[in-house]
Amino acid sequence: MSINYQALYGEVVNDPANIGYSGKSDEEIANLLNLKNRTKINDVRVTDRMLIGTYDDPVAAETFLQKLEAAAKVNPLVARVVSWISPSEGGIDAGHPNTIAMLDVLVSSGVFTTDEATKFKNLAQTTVSRADELGFPPVLSGYITKARLQNG
């Protein structure tokens, strides 16, 4: 993967994500760009089988599914979502904003605890660096030096 020095320069000079590059050495900036401290939401299709297989505690996964099925008996939207959770239907997207909003409603109505909903939402999250977000390979301090020389 090659690096776009103009884009790297723009990132360092403009700091659009407020990382705090100003006044830092090229090595410090490279470290900030490579630090895996940002959350990325992914399209992760969760099925009942996958849920039980990925939870640390399969009993907690089963409890989550049972609560979801109970909520489906009184909420038509939840019933539709439950119908999609089977492997034959391809699962539900744990990172989709509507899924997240539905979980939040189910927490506020007492169906799930905050921890239960968060655990499900976390299935769609990965921790990435700012360089990852920008599509850069791991950034070396020399890349920043070169970006400054080419564009500054």
C-alpha cells in the first residue's frame, strides 16, 4: 500500500479529527496516527448461531436471544428483526444505526440491560488507528517528513 503524501500533509496540517498534531515531532505524529484508539463500526451480520459462538458466555447469548424473542411477542418491529436473525436469513447488521437505535429503545423499556445491549453492539466494532481510517499503511516518521517537504 502506497501513501498519498498530499493527503498525509493535509491530515497533519489541518488535523480534522483534532488528534493534536500541532507542535509535535514527526515521530510523535507518526505514533499518534498509528495509535489504535478509534472505534470503527462494521457491517456484521449476526445470526443466533454466530451470537452463541462469539459470546464469551453462551448462556448470556441464549438469554439475550430469549429476551429478544419475548420482546418480539409485543413489538412487530422486533418480531421482524427476530425473523432475520436465523442463518438462513443472513442475520441482522449489529452495526446498523437502526439496529443500535432499536437496542437503545429496548434498554430504555427494560428488555435489556445496558451491558447486554453494549455487548451486542460491540460485535460490530473494531479498534483502528487514524492511519487505518485514512487508508494509510502504518505511518513512519519519514513519511511525514517527506509530506512536509513535498507540500509545505
